[in-house]
Amino acid sequence: MQNWNLIFGIIIIASPILFSMIAYPDSIAWSWNEGRGGYFFALVFVVAELIGLKIVLSKKRLLTVIPMAILTIGYLISLEYGLREYLVESAEQFDVQLIYSWTWMWDFVVMAIFVVAALTIFFGKRWIRIAPAGPIFLIGTAIILSLDAFFPYDTLGPLQYVVPYFVQANVWIITVLDLGTAVAKDNVMFLRGDHGSMALQVFWPSAGVHSIIIFSLVIGAFMLKLNIPRPRKIMYFVLGIIGTITVNLIRIFSLSWYALKVTTDPVAWEEYHKIAGEIMFLPWLFAFILVVILIESRRMKKLEQ
């Protein structure tokens, strides 16, 4: 028998995200700091964690969340009627360096507040164990956007610290594979390939440091749900971080390969750069969680036999 109240609850939570995707499809850009593409992945997390639960939601709780969903949709609409301009103007008062990261940050802050509030009304404090991945993904993205807004490029030293090591590793791979000429100096790569020369300056977001932070938050929350021994949780967490670092190295390599073998045209290269990170990181995040679930499900079945 279908738990229709739960399904209706999922629809209510999903409604502001679905509204933004339908009403403003141009805003669903897949680059992490240029649009609401993260909304889609947060929605997938929420649906995946809630669908199939045996918890029955009361009508009172459902009706309480509906006005909140309407207010969130109202925020999205108001951006088109002057609110976005107000946010842009307010950036100067807070000494914001990157305006777009600032404005997108508020989109994720508002959506995170709504999703957390809705889940809290539905499940109380238990939401952190029932459906943490979606809201924590939204919160993590908002945090990263705020860091990018206030500390762009290489101004945030701790996050920039690891970048030269990523660059050196990438230059070594290019040299070993004989794909062209590559030289590294701090966070800059000087490349010469089939289509000429190009210098790439790598900052912490481009190196995927933001994805490591978001992965840590999401997987940390996901591990809270798993009823497995702590050493196994630590093992999965460490393997996940190693995998995310590997994905980031592949990303930097792909950006270099694109310049070496495809084009050195800045406009064409930038278009690839906008999607190269999320198109690798997010599938990896979903795949890792799925593999962990499958492994632990089979393990539990063996223990029960």
C-alpha cells in the first residue's frame, strides 16, 4: 500500500526546486558557481532518501510546510522583480569580491533553510538520520559560494595550499604520457600542444577543493545513517576522500588535455571548464554512495543467513 502522505510530502519539498527548473531553466547551469544546477542534485538526494520510508506524515505537518514552499517560490519569483538587483547592490556593503557567487549563495541559503525546516517539521530531529544528504549538499554549496564570494582566487591560503601539488602531479602525468610540453610554477601551468600555447592558472575551486569539502559533509552525514561499525565508516570516508582527490586530478588533467589536444581558444576552453568539474564529481558522489549501500546490503544479508 502506498504511503501517499509521504509522497505528497516529497512533492511539497520538491516543488520550489521543480518550479525553478521549469520557470527559469536558464538558471540551471551545471557549473557550481554559475547557477542552480546543484538544486537538481539536492532533489535527487532528497527523493532517494525519502522514497519508500514507512513513516506516516500527518496532514497537519503537510499543511504546515505548504506555506513555506510558497514563500520559497515567492523568493525565486522576486529575484526577477528587483530582489537580485538589491543583492548585487548589497555586495558592496559587505566587501564582496565576486558578485555572482554572492547572489547564487543566497539561492542556496534560502533553499537549504526551506528543506531543513520542512524535514524538521516532518521528522523532528530525526531528519539528520533520515534524509541528511540533500540539505547538507545545499548547505555545503552555500558555504563554498560564500568562501568564493569573500575569498576568491588564491586569497584563501589554506584552501589554496594543496593546489601547487595538484599542478605538479598533472604536469608529471602530461610529461609521462608525452602529450605536449608542460611546465609548472606554483599554481600556474604553461602548456604547449597541438594548437599552440596556453597558460592555466589554477585556483582552489578549479582544483576541486570545494568538491572535497562538499563530499566530506555529504558522506559524513550519510555515514550517520549507516548502522555499521565505526572502523568501516572511517574506511569508507577515507576511501571516498581519496577517490574525490583522484577525480579532481582527472579533472585538472582533462582541462590540460583539452588545451593541448582540442583548442587553446579561451572562450571554447572556458565553456568546457564550466562543466568539467561537476560532470565528474557529482556522478562519482552518487556512484560511491550507491556502491557503499550495495556492499553493506549484501553484507547484512550474509550476516542474517
